[in-house]
Amino acid sequence: LEASASWYLYDTPPRRMLDLKQTLQQSGLCPAAVIKFGFDREAAVVPLEPYVSDEVFSKLPPKPVEAPVRAQPVVPTEEQRKKAAEAAAARALPDAGPSAKPMPKPDSWKP
């Protein structure tokens, strides 16, 4: 970046400009955060793209290779199967409680 360019770092939501004198931890951005980069559009000097030089990019470590995530089938235990069967049987039984009674008609329905 050009030293004369007016740039800043921020996170969002809500948009919060970061103090460049603080560490990421001091700014409350640890253990993880997405930090955005911006320019003061009203500044005298606004650099053209690319904003970061090839020299800076050459100093970055290679991007880590992520192993593909494969879903493992979930096999319920015998105890889980038994509980699921009991719950299904309980749902199948008619409810003999107070909610099984028919609801009375409101007064407005009377002739």
C-alpha cells in the first residue's frame, strides 16, 4: 500500500473501525474473525487495484489443504433403538387426558 493512502481495517456487523495499535486479541477478535479492509474514499490518494503488492503476497505461507469431510453413517445403539420404539408407541396411543374431551362451543354459536 502507498504510505499516503488512508486505509483502515474493520469488522461488521455493526461496522466497527479497528484500532491499528491494538492486537487482534485486544480488539476482541480472537479466536477467529473476518476482518475487512477499506479506504477513505474522500482521501487525496486512493490506490488502484491490486491493493497489496506481489512482494507481500510472496511472504504469505501456502494455503492449507483441507481434507474432504466425509459423513459417517450414524448407527443407533440398541438402547437408542429401544427408546425410539417406546416413544413411537407412546405417540400412537390415544390420549385419555382432559385434552381428549370435545371442546365446548363458544357462546356466540348458540342460536
